Amino acid sequence: EVYDAPRHPPGNINMAGASEYGTKQFIGATATKYLARYGESAALLEDPSWTKDESKADKVASAILDWGMASGATNFSHVFQPLGTVGVRHGLTGQLHNQLFTFGPDGQPEYKFKSGELLRGETDGSSYPNGGLRITHTAGAYTLLDPTSPIWMRDDTIFAPCVFLGYGGHALDYKLPLLRSDEAMSRECTRLLGLMNYKVKGVQSNIGLEQEFFLVPRDAYARRPDLQQCGRTLLGKFPGRGQEMCDHYMAPLNPNALNCLREIQHECFKMGIPLKTRHREVAPNQYEMAPYFGHVTSQIDQNLMVMQVCEEVAAKYNLVCLNQEKPFAGINGSGKHNNWSLGTKDGVNLLNAAQITKKSGNPEIFPVIMAAIIAGVDKHGDLLRAAIAAPGNDFRLGAMEAPPAIISTYIGDSCTAFLDDFRNGKPTEYKPVQRSVDTGCKLFGTIEVPTEDRNRTSPFPFGGHRFEFRAVGSSQNVSFINTILNTMCAEKFKEFADKIEAGAKPSDVAAETLNAHWKVIFNGNGYDPKWPDEAVARGLWRIDSGVEAIGKLGDPKNVELFEKVGVLSKDELLARRDIDWEHYIGLVEIEAVTMIDMITQSIIPALKGVSIDTGAIAAGCDKVKTKLGAVHAAADGFEKAKCARELRLEVMEEARKACDEAEAICPATAWPFATYRDLLFLDQNQDHQGVTTK
């Protein structure tokens, strides 16, 4: 049997289009080309203060209009990051597209675009999740251009990244707190470095995001209501083959998937998004794409666009891109590893010991910065756990290359020994020596490898020049994660600077801090069954429940942190807690109703048709209904979310077991849904043009 599917010719991308790469981003040579008409260059955009000067802003707006018209753009849209969007809809951004022209008296289009339209917009703030910060009769909300992140163009629309705030100044998005936190971290880190005789103009957080996802056949997806409604399979018998052969990782790419990834990269390259890497991941049909490092705000804007492009381009190849963390049971889930570092405005990496020591002449800066970060991870591990409490991480954390829900940091034996000496009054310069490995082949001889190994069981390992927050889920917008990293660093940098200004030596401050927080360093195996109990004995943050982790946002310690650093008010922070609970409850409700429908409308009739007993399945379905009723009856957001978690992880899993056992004995022709075998093996199920055979 051959399923009808739109044929998409392989290798369809005209690589001559590489001349367009980077031209759909308004920076550098592209920006200068159009700004020069108004006596300016791209250098104007490097200082965000241009947004405060109306004459300069008008020049920028005119140049952007010229740039857009030259490429056939007819629309302009502010792009913002509304709260509570993860995993429930296409794309994670908010967009409002407006035409760049009106019709004149002669009936012809007249193109007009002024600085007021570029810099600010207005929309409804009550229709987005807002935690009570906005309601229908007080709904005013505004978008303001973010000049730290480049404007880009896609097809007929110019996109301008912005922040989103309410009438009273409350942040209704993920980006405004991120920018507040980056400013606070920069201010306090610059001050700290200055007290250590290293003067810099500012500091910024830089990230690189490794985006994992699944590509599955669209025709099989169309026969899975759970994937369509929930983003993950709620039931499904495991096939005869999974990932047990370890044969998928970095294998040659499926031809149809490769064509899809090529077009994704092609579209992103035009917008200046440097998607350098593409490869297969560990699970069947799982892939990863990753860009170069960059400033946190632009990297996040670009990642959100990458996720949207992946979903849209996949459809052209009879595929579906699944960004959810755990769409399939029994195989690896997907993460979005948040590689994070701190750098000066002129490009010096504060986590590169050799680089910062050479530039500053002060070997104490690296251990002082490391001490502040380690202390932040220990003190605010509850916030880091809350930041990764995406619903999909319920099923991902703790196995199959995902770290456990215990917040610790791996820094490696060499760095541990260096910091141990430092805290015990024996400071040296950190110069990790590469190890020599004999290949056993004369052709290659001996090669040099990094000092430290890679620990993939740690949620926050140090990789030599950056930390990697491995616990982040693939569907997440990482703005809040990086807001927390910035905020905890700002707090510690200020504490250090205050003590140094009061007369303390930087080395003494760092040593005292390391002694107090040494317990959070764990270089061992995070999957060791003994580790959870040891972590609790150490006093580390172990919060197994994402629902309880979300609740930590309201703890007095954390309210105080965000308020004193100036990142979030108490109302803004509690709104985020409540939104995350509401989001979790809503998603579990969708999953439960979908499971009930799949069982009652399809599975039970199909099994009765082939004389298979349905008693256990019907009983499981009734329990799902009963527990869903208990969710609705619970008293408040926390109680509802706790009940929803029990429904999801206990009651629905019990119902799933009965369904999967029935699928195992049901004739294949009678089972009403696409199976794991149909979904997970493009190499066997699709030809190079995306046509599925069975």
C-alpha cells in the first residue's frame, strides 16, 4: 500500500541562493547599504541609544522600509515572547502583522513607515496568560523594540524583536525580565572586575543552544490524535526495535530528512541564523541542529524562529517536527542544552581562564567568577529546577542521557583540584594540561585531548570555557532559564564587590564562598542509585516533582532575590508561578480527555470487533475520568497541579499499560492508530521523496 503524499523533489534548494545568506538580517553590510542613503551606517545600531533620538530612529525606519521594499516585503510585525506558550501551539512567539502601505487617493499603494511604528506597538494584554496582571477591563499592553537583537525578514514580513509589558509596567513576557537581568549582571560584574583592576565597558551572557527534535511521517502523525493534540504519544506498544543497538547516533541522515534539514538551514542562513551543526541523535528519527555562540537575547530570538521554521518546512516533506521533550516512551527524549558563559563587551570570555588572565593580568579573576557561579547554583538550585519544570520533562529527566532532577555541578577533576587549592590558601594559575592518548596506529601516533571528560549525567557541567545546562527541555523558551542564571550571578557579584569595597581581599571572599558551597560540586555518576540519597544528605536541592519546583518561585528567598536585583516584582514572579501551574493543569487535562476519546471512540470498538476483552481498558479509562474530576474539584492552583501530576504519572500510565497489552495481541489490521513502528523508522517507511510505503 502506498499512501498519497505531495512529492517534494530532492535537493530542491538552489544553492546559488547562498548569495542571499545574511541579507535578511538588518545588521552589518546589509544595514549600511540602506542607512548610507540617510548619512548613517550599521555602526548607528551598535549603540541602543538611537532608539531615544527621534531623528536617528526615523532614519533607521526609512532604511528598514527601503530594505524591505527591495526584497518585496509588504508587512511589518513586532515579535514578542508571551508567557505560557510551551508545547500547546505552533511557535512560541506573539506576532501582529501590519501592512507597510495604505492606498492613496489614486488607488495606488503608498508605503509609509515611521519610527513610531518601529519602536512601539499596542495590543491586548488580557488574552495572553498573565497570572492576573491583566484582565479584560484593564487589558492595555504595549510592545517596545529591543535594540539588542537584530531585525530580520522572512518572505514578505519584516520582524522586529520586542518586549511586552502591561499598562502598569508589569512584564507580560519572558524577554523584559531577561534584559533587566542582563543589565543587573553586567552592572555588578563590571563593578567587581573594576575592583580587581580590570576595567571593562560591560559584561553580557552568551549562549549556544543545541536544539533536538523528532521528524516523523506526516501520514502516520495524522493517525495519532495524541501527537496532534498533546505533542506526545499517550499510549503505544514498543516495537521490536528501538535504540538498543546504539546505531542511530550520527548515522548518515535519512535522504528525505536531509532535504528537510537542508531547507531549514537555507531559510535560517538567509536570516543570519548560523545553524552550523546537523546530525542524527540517539533515538530513531531524532535529530539535532545547533548554532554558533552569541548574545543571549539574539540567540533566543533566533532559536524561537528556528523552532517555527522546523515545523513549517517539515510539512513540505511529508514530515512533522516534534519539539516536545518525550514524544515516545522507551527511547531518548529531546533537550535543548543551554551552553552558557559570561563575556566582556569586547569579547573576552570570563570562563576561559587563560584568556581572562592574559587580558587582565590577574589570575584571581577566573576563580572568583567561578566561586560566584558555584555559590549561585547551590543557593538557588530550586530556581534552576523550577526553570526546567516544563511538562515534557516529567518523563525525560533522570535517564537516557538526561540528568536527574537534582541540581549539582560537575567541574572536572582538574578544575576541582585547582579550586580546592585556591580555597585552602594555595592559589595557582589554572592551566589545564591536555592529556595525551596513544592511538595505537603509527599513522596518527599520539593525540592531545581535553583535560576533562564529558559528564552527561550532570545538570550543569563545566566544559572548559562554558557551563552546559543539560536539563533544559527541547520545547522550552530559555529566556527564563537565562534570567535566573543572570540574576543569581548579579546577586553574588554584588555580594563579592560589597565585601571587597569594605576591605576584604578577593581571594579571601572567593575562598570563603567556595568553602560554604563546595557540597554542590559532584563529579560522579548522576545515575548512580546512591546519588539521590547522598545529594539529600549533602543538603542539595532535590525536587522530583516539577509541580513542587514551580511552587518554589513563590518562596520568600526567591521573591527577595528578584526584587532586590530589580528583575521581577513579587506580583510578576507569582504570576509566573501561577501561569506555569495553569499551563501544566491545562496540558494534562488535554492529555486526559484525548486518552479517554482514543479509548472509548476507537480502541474499545476495535477490540470488540476482534473479540478481545476490554474490561481492563474500560476500567482504566474510568479511573482517568474519575481523577480528572478530582483535578477539576481541587481547591487551588497548587492542589490542582498536584492532582494533575498524579493523573498523568500514575492513573494515565496504568490505563496506558492496559492499552499497550491489548495492542500486543490485536491483529495489526484492526488496531486503529499508527504504531510506534509506523512513526519511528523513516529509513524503512519512507522513500527519498517522503512517500510512505507499508
